[in-house]
Amino acid sequence: MTVAVIQALLLSFAFVVILMPTYLRLLRAIGFGKHVRSEELPDGHQAKEGTPTMGGLLLIVVVLVLATIFGAWEPSTAPTLLALLGVGILGAADDILNALTGVGIRGRQKIVWQLVVAVLAALYLQNHFGFTGFRVPIVGDVFVGPIPWIVIAVTAIVGSSNGVNLTDGLDGLAGGTLVFAFLAFMFIAILNVPTQSNLSLVCALAAGTMVGFLWFNVHPASVFMGDAGSLSFGAALAVTALMTGQVLILPIIGIIFVVETASVMLQIPYYKLTHGKRIFLSSPIHHHFEMLGWAETKITGRFWIVGALAGLLGVTLFLSSIRAIS
């Protein structure tokens, strides 16, 4: 199975690198470029106006096609793959509206769609696998009951989806952190008891497509992921964490997504309550560092380092929970 996982990672990378140039020509031909809201962003982002977006749609197709070729579709992987597809449709629709009109789907409408997908995924997992608890690092398995499990699952899926979306604001930032997150869960799926071989393969496919995407998305980016990619891969990551029983480790492995989301959740109410005062110079927090004068590549590189270390910590905590029940 280790050979298949390596093959999946390499093939998904190769597919994206080979197909992306043609896909970019198509996006340029139909005018699917990014609209930059300059009043909301630090100086320098105006240069990104018109850069092709919705690159995440190609990544979704590559993952789904290769998962079929590898025969990875089965009950333990279907929720992850279907969440990727279901939320990807929402993200693609938002990207298309943004490209055509400059105004995407409203936030409340996005949340409703995400909730529908999250509830369906949580109900399937709970009914099919009988999940009623979580594996807690160092402690071991903890029972919470079916209803609380579903509530936590839905919260994790919606939160992770939006967290990755908020992180997707600098060249290579979301893509790079997603690579480390999916690699961490790939190892967790391999080391899990019993081993979740097909789930680890799907994680390898997701990581490989992201590395291929970074080939074109590192600064200066020639394509952006768009909501099609960020919303969908964020949701798929959370479903994967649920399937491994390690959703409590997800905030650690995805610490960048948590911090980015928290910066927005703190900034907006504080701004309203204080009539214009700010905690951060700008949010999400990567823009705060831009306003401090950090180069975009410096922010991305340092966030990648944090993401890689968080992935290692997450795998370490997973191993501690395995020892706790052995």
C-alpha cells in the first residue's frame, strides 16, 4: 500500500502540472480573472487583478478521477470525496459569479450550502460507522453520544472549509498549508488501527494535487485556487479527520486555518463595538503582517513552517492516543 500512496502522490502532481497550462488558457479565453477589492487589501494586491482563478476546480477533477482509477472509492472515502465535490460545486458557482459580475454568492447562502453538505456527511458517518466519540490525545477514546458527535462534526466541516477559504489570500499560502495538513492525515490513516489504506491514498492525491498547484501558485501566482478549491479541500480535510477519529487533532494540524479564522472573528465585532478601532491592522492575520511591511513570500514561508511543524505535532499526538488505548 505504501507504493500505491507514493504513486498517487506523484501521479496527482504530474496530472496537475501537465493539465494546468491548457486549463489556464481556457480560463483566460473565457475571462475568468480575479477581481481585486483594492479598498479591502494592502497595497500590492492590485497587480493581481485579472489573474486566472477557479484553479481549484481542476484539482477536484484530478482527485476524483485518480481516486476512481486507483479504486479508492469505498464507504470510508466516499464522504471525503463527495464533500470535495459537493462544496466544490458551491465554490465554483461563486467563482463564476465573481468573474462575470464582480459579486459572488452571499455569505449566508454559502453557509446554508456548507451546512447541508456537512449535515449529510455527518449523518452518513454516524449512521454507517456508528461514531459516538472521539480519540483524545494521551487520554484515548472518549464517548460523547450520537447527537453531540454530529454537532461537533458539522462544526468541524463548516469551520475547516471557511478557515481554508480565509487563508487563501496570499500566493501559495493556502495550498502549502493544505499540503502539510493532508500529509499529516495521510500518515495518520496509514498508522491507524485498523489501517485506512484507501483513505491514506485519497490524502496522498489531495497533497499531490496541491503540490502541483503550487508549481503555478507560488509568488507571483499565475493562477488562484478560488473558492472552488479552498472551500472544498477545507471541507474534505475535516471529513478526513472525522473518518480517522482524530477531529480533535484537526485544530492543531490546521493551526494556520484556526488562527486566520480567529483573527477575523475577533476583528469584526471589535471594530463594530469600538466604532472603528482595530485589533489587527487588517484581517485575516496574513494581511496584518503585510501591513507591518513583511514581504508576501516571507509571510507564506513562515506560515508554511508553522504548518509543517503543526502537522508533525498532530501525528505525534495521534501516536500518543494509540499508546493510551494499547
